[in-house]
Amino acid sequence: MIHGSCLCGAIRFEFTKPAGPFELCHCTRCRKVTGSAFFSGLYVRIEDFRLIEGEELITAYEAPILREPPAYRASFCSRCGSPVPNPRPAQKRSRGRSGLLEIPAGLLDDDPGMKPDKHIFIEVKSPWFEIIGDLPQYDLPGLVALRTKTKTPE
């Protein structure tokens, strides 16, 4: 089991294994949600996820739709503000990936057994951040082409 928790420890969860992908998202909204250069998120199958405690502390914010549905949803702990996964039925869609739940990787207390596999939305990355290393980098058209070619598991 892989365990995770928010900063104050009131929200705790576990999952059996990640499904992938493990993306480093540089979009404006992810940067604002994290207060950082990018959001590190990995996906797990909903059936592999279990919220141990703290469901009553999960609050969600739905940002206005920019291009097309679904809306960008940010879920966080109402006590400490950490971004958290939200397993509630209305919140289960993870940016158009049905059957998967996005987990903020910084919440993990254990090694998920996988590493980030790509940078996404690099065309809007912070100008003060330089991407180093050899992970693939995708702008929006490249990401759409990749996701069309390699459908994520349902």
C-alpha cells in the first residue's frame, strides 16, 4: 500500500498502485493551485484508492471553463490548504480521464514505484523556471496528439 496525507494529517488516504501517467503540469491553473512552477500529479484507478479519514475536510473549487468541459477542479484540505484527491462522485473526473483519480505527488508518504514521465503545458510555464533533464516536454497540441494516440485506461 502507498499512503498519503495532507500537511496537517487530517486527510489520509492509501492506494494499491499507481496507474500512471505521472505528469509535471506547468499550466497556469496548476501553478496557482500549488504556488509553484508546476503540479506533480500521478493517476490511480478509483477502485485502487481508499480515503482513510478526513472526507468532511475536503473542499472543492471549480474554476470557470476556459476551452471546453470538464471544468478545472481544485480540491484541498479546509484545515491546512493542501491540495488533496477528492473521491466524491461529482469530483472523480480527473481532467477528462474517467475511472482515474489524480493524486498530488507531494502528499505521498511512500514511494509510488514510478517517476514522472513528462512535462505538460510547457508553452505556459513560468518564465523564471528552466526545465532540465530529459523528460519529454509537451505543449497543448502535442499533449492532445499523445492522448489521442495512447488512450488512458478507462
